[in-house]
Amino acid sequence: MNKENSGQTDKKYNKEPNGGWKLNKIEIKFETGYSFKEKEEEKHDRYIGKIEFANEDGESFNLKIPTDMTTRYMDLMRDDIIKTAETLGAKISQSIKLVDEVNC
């Protein structure tokens, strides 16, 4: 291998990391508690979450969201979640009525 090619390879694999980190995903999910767990927090039902950041180089990292913060996020979104569920329920109800009308 000549010296010119090895320099190109070094540049390709040793380039500076991209600084353009962006939020990729926020995930909050319900976790059931179990009384047999050792950690007190794992004995109780709770919301758990994580945040993922990624850059254009395909690198990423995750941060755990503390339980008290996941509860606050859920409190912030509660009204929108309820409104969306009600809208979805109304649409499903309307579609059922349409099916009944067609079948009559």
C-alpha cells in the first residue's frame, strides 16, 4: 500500500465527529411494578422513559428520564391525550353507524 492511500484511509476513519446532535426520539412507557423486585421503585407501577440524540454520522446516545420527570411529561400531555382519544372514539363510533346503515 502506498503512502497516499493510507493517508486517505486515516482521514476517512479518524475524522472529527459531527457536532450536529439532534433529538431523535423521546420514549415514555408504562412499566408494571412487581412486589418481588428488590428495588423499591420497581415494586410500583410507573412510567419510564428515555431520550435519544443522534448526529449525521450515525452516532447516538440515550439518556434515562427520571421517573418524576416522566410523570410531569404525562401531566403536560394529559389533556391532549384525552382529546385525541375522544376524537378517535367519535370517529370509530361514526364508522360503525355507517356500517350499520349500509347493512340495513
